[in-house]
Amino acid sequence: QELVNCWLHRAAMHGSFQPLEIEVAEAPRARPERRSNAVLIGAVVFVVLLVAAFFLAGPSGDKGVATDDTTSPTTGGPPATQTTTVVASTSVDGTTAGAGSTTSRTTTSTTTTTTTTTTTSTTRSTETSSPSGSGCTGDASQAAFGACFVPSTSKLPRSVLFVGVSASSLHMFDVDNNEYVGEVGDLDGPGMLRQHVMTAAADGDAWAVFTGAGGSGPFDVQMWDPARSQGQQLVGTFQGHTAEVVSLAFVTGRGLLSAAKDLKVVWWDGKSRSAQATIALDAAGNTAAHPLVAGNAQHVFAAFGTKIQRRSFDDGLRRQQVLEMPPGNEDHAVTAMAVGDAGVYAGTAGGAVLRWDATTLAYLGAVGDATAAGHTIMALTVSGPMIIVAAMNGEASALTEDLGEAMATYQATKKDGGHPSVIHAVAGSEASLWVGGLNFVERFEHGDPVPRARFVDVNGKPFHVVTSMAVLER
């Protein structure tokens, strides 16, 4: 158009029309350069649009959430979820490990904080402490049992009796003052206590209580810090049993042992809360309802029915050795068991307490004569230099561990009508002996057959059946 206008302008000035050959011939020479620039600009625009389309085609949903579709290696639960947020503040590092546990980890730099939360489908309670490897701070400054504990010296009396009852509650008593201290666990909260059996252990200033679940399940073992405030006491959960947990033992330097009605005995790893080794018990010919487990620094002893076997910690509980039952006791099921410095002790349904050498497994004979009446042995424990034995007739005996000689015999207070109160659990402390049964706990001083204290309820609520007891002292 510019060429045409120029041509008309020149024609008007000269009064004649000049040939336009030169102008028309020259015009096409400029077009290739313009076409090249246009192609270059179009290519740039295309690349820009392509890059924009790539970024706009990202994953849908919240931009700060990324989903990992891998399965939890511990529980086989749903995918883990990672959430990243930008905040400012100080750095916190806390991790709770173990099967069925909830893990949270926070790491903060000067500008951003990344929070990662992993939750498995089988998590039923909140565990409030970090494994000993990550460091313990604040009140929970004592690293022990693979977790962080509040030192017992800051919260609890010098000597505490722990009483587990069938109503799924766990109570604490001050041994020195015969006073009620409080309850461990929460019957209604996220750390709901479902205990059938209980044991307690000390590691320095840290005190731990382990409970085995009964009822309708889930059949796990829970670890509690009694020095914490209620609602924060659950510090670990051990999952793996498929039936009611009926026997627990803690061996210093080795860890936790449990036995359940699924006929398995498990040696647990305290840090990972997973099984280090499992013993499958033989059900053939056995009629006893409860498998039993006990241990010392070298060995695990597992009893079911009329059979007691020994396994070694050092070989991962692989090799089995069987303790020989003495004549006359082959048909009497083992109903209680304990391991002391001088031997292995088993109480039977026939009323005998049998003893073996823990090293050679040689049978050493029956212990004492206080249980010769033939009443089923209901409870048996080793406390310091003595064995405490309780029978179905309501009698408890303190025997010397080395010779089995009777030191004293105690009779639980009889129920209305004169019938003896059946003793289901016993415990011993430095100065006292405790017995528990249906709606009662009694304390005896060593050598004195008259009970010094008797508890029948807590805040007006009856105990129901006392299933297990333990004493921890500093």
C-alpha cells in the first residue's frame, strides 16, 4: 500500500505516470527478512506456551500435600501423608517409634519448617515420648526402655505397689504410708487401658509398667510411664499377639517377654516395639488355660500345661530344653512360675511348688510344706531372698529361696460366712508382703500374720478381681 501511495504521489507531481517496475521489483527483496523474523517470534511464543502448559498440568489438590502410595512396613496400613508448611520458629525433634505408633518429626531452619506426620491404620492411642536415641528433654528427661520417662523421684513415693484389676484399671499405693496414689492409664481416653495382666520394672530413676490386653482385643502390650500426668502416660505399644495376653515378665538387660492364649511367647525389642524372637508352644496334651513366661539374664522359661521349656537369649530362643517333671506331678498343670537366683519355681494345680536348678536343669525337689494341702497354687513370685506363694485356700507363705524353708504363713481375711478369700496375686517389698483377690488387697509385715492394712475399693468403686501386683522401690 505504501508503494502504491508513493507512486500516485509522484505521478501527481510530474503530471505523468512513470513505470513502477523498479519499485515493484524491489519490494519482494525485503519480504524474506520479515518472514524470518515472524517465524522466530512464532517459535518463541510456542516455546513459552509449551512451558506454561507444562507447569499448569501439575497434580490436582492442595499444592502443599504430596501422597506416598507405599504401604506401611509395620502394619500394612494406608499410605503415609507428608505435609509441608512455611513457618518461622525454633527447631523441635521428636519421634515415637514402634508398631502401631504415631510418629511426628519437625525440623526448622531460619526460614522454613517441614512437618512430616506418618499415621498407620492400626494406631489406637497416642504415645507421648521419643525413643532414647533422639534425646529426652523437659520433664521426660530419663531415657529408658526405648522411650523417654519422667524420673520417678520427681513424682512418685519411694516405694509403690501397682495393682492390676479385672475392671481394666491399674492403681498405685504408697507402700510406706498405706495411701492411695492414683491410677495409671485412661479407661475412656485414647490411651485406654485394657489390661488383663501387669508387670513393672525399673531402669535407674525410670519406672515402667507393662500391661497385657484382655477382653475382646486388640491384644497388644502397652508400656506406661506412671510418673506422667494422666492422659500422657502411654509411651509404647507392642503389637503382634492375636489372643488375650496372660503373662508378662521383664528381664533387665534383655527386655520384655509376653505369653498369650495364641500359644506364642514373644521376646520384644524395646526400641522398635517389634518381636525379636517368638516361641510357638505345643498345644498337644495340654489343658491349661494360661501359658506362662519368666526369665533371668541368660534364659527364657515358658510353661504350658505340664511342660516347661528353657530357651537361650544368646541363640535367639532357638534351641529348646525341657525340664523334667518329677514323679507324681506329670498330670498336674503348671499354674504359676517364677525364676530367682537359686532356681526355677513352678506351682501346680496339685498344690506343689517344684524347684529346678536354673543352670543344670536338675530337679531339686518340692519347696516347703505350707501348700501340702493340695490346693491349686494361684500366685508365685520371688522377692529378694524369699519366695512368696499363694494358694486357692487363701493362704500365702514366705519361703527362703535357697532352702525353701517356711518363714511365715499368712491367711487372707475370710469373707462373710467364714469362707476363705482366694488369693489371685502376691507381691513383696523390703518390709511387706501384699496379697490380692476378689475385692481386696491386704498388707502384712514380714513375720506378722495379722494384716496391717486392707483396701476393698478405690473412691467407692470395688476392685473386682485383682489379677496381678508388683512393687517398685528406690
